[in-house]
Amino acid sequence: MSPALRTIRVGMSATKPGRLSERLGLLRRGAHADEPPADSRLEDFVVITGYSGAGKSTAMQVFEDAGYFCVDNLPPEMIAGLVELFMHEGSKVERAAVVSDVRGGEYFEALQQVLESLDRHGVRHRVLFLDADEETLLTRYKETRRRHPLAPEGSVAHGIAEERAFLEPLKERAEATIDSTGLKASTLRRKIADEFLPREPLTRLAVTFQSFGFKHGPPRDADLTFDVRFLPNPHWEPELRPLTGYDPRVVEYMGHQGTLTEFYDRLVPLLDFLIPQYLSEGKAHLMVAIGCTGGRHRSVAIAEDLAGRYRNSDDVFVEIVHRDIDKQSPGA
């Protein structure tokens, strides 16, 4: 297998690696502190980190598919040894990505120092931080039945809280923070690629229509947000309450006053104007969020309608996400 396409998964080593400054010092003889070694072919070195369950494995797959040499679960102090190999004369690795997170145990505390040393020694690198809200992380752990690395014998919620406090300083220094809350794996992969990989000339804009309920919090990564709580609320009709925005009876109720048609008459021309503008400026992904109270009726119906209108457009690739459709609540 070609080295550029390999992914290595590293476990904890019993032997503590050498000091970072000593290892990088071997690479820097005769070089200025702000320049990479002249004989190095390494063009891009990405450190992937973030919260457990936020999508780091998905991120690594993106870089692997792009031809990066990838290493998973790498304790921070071993990064220096890896960089030394990549920058050694004769190395053919041009792009590499490593995942380093709290699975590295006590070694992970050194990651800040590692990144600072890479800066001082002129090693070009970028940090990608994967984020997600607590409910999303809890749900993912519940689905996989995994234990949190910071709470192997305790509650997942406790582990998540400890991890947030531990990683906050690292999050602040990342070149990019991507929030995976409410995102499908395919959408997350595209967002990571848009942020970190070279772009080809764009001919289509990926548009995600996301429904949500304001009572569950607004989406944090929306580009455009439309509040549709002014429309008639099907929740207050007993026969419609158990239904969702997929049901034609819900849509009919929403439109019986004529306001829904007027809304579309104004919203669709706005999107028709904005989409080509975003595409022409090089934007690859547009998140359009539609919010009602509970995220089960009005927002779902409108997101479905908009997705249907644009699905066959030549310049748009459409995805749809209903973030809160399965959340039951007293009010909607």
C-alpha cells in the first residue's frame, strides 16, 4: 500500500518518547527558526483533535481519502518523532494528518506545548477541532455503548464535562472549529473538505435545509435562519398534534390563512438571488435553517418544500436534515 494512503492507529507506548525540543532540534540545524527545513517535502501537517464523539474519525477519513498519510490515536509527544521522519531527507510524505485526543491519557496534556514547539521550529501545521453539543455527544455514546475515556467507570455526562474544561484552551488556538451537531456524516465530511482541502472550481453549491425547534436551541452553524413561528401552529389541533410536517394535513392547515403562500412568494426569490451569489464567491456549502417552536410541524413542512423546489436545480446539491422531528414536548 502506498505510504500516502496508509492510516496507522497507535496505542499507548510503555516508553516515554524523547523531548520534543530535542527531536525538532535535529531538524533545525542550519535553518532559521521561522523557516521549514529546505530539504523537506512536507507541505501540510494537520493535527485533528476535539471532543470524543464529535467526528474525529470522520475527519481522518476525509484526509485519508485526499491522499494524506494518517495516524490515529497518537500521543502528543510522539508527534515530534513522526514529524522528524516526515522531514528527514528521502521522505516522500508531502501531506499528513494525525488524530491526538484524550485517549492519549497523561501525554495529551503536552499537546499545547507540542504545537508551540512546532511554531517555534517553523513546521507548517494546522489544527482542526471537532465540536458538538452535549446532547449530541450523549446520544452518540448511547448509540455506540462506548465508555467515555475520561470516565471509564462513571457517567458519560461527567466525562464530557471534564473533557470540555480540559480542551477549551486548545479549542481557542485551532485554525478551524467545526460543529458536528445535527450533521449527517456526509455533510460533516463535506464541511471538513471545504475548510481544509484545496478547492476545485465550483459548479454546484451544496445546500442543506435544516428544520429545528427554537425550544431546543438554534443551530450553531446556520448561514441563514428563518423563523416561521408566525404561521398557524398545528400543535394546538388535537388531531394534528401527533403528526409531523411530512403529513399533507399539516401542510394544508398551515396554509389555510394564505400566509404560507405569501411567505414562499418572498422567500423563494430571495434564495434564487442568494444562491448564485454564494456560488460565485466560492462558497461550497450553505446551511439554511428553518425554525418553529418544537421543530416537528411547520419547520419540517417548509424545509421539505424548499428541498423539493431546489432538488433538480443544476447549480445546487440538496440535503435535508430534520434535527428535532423525533423530540416530543408539551408545546410545539
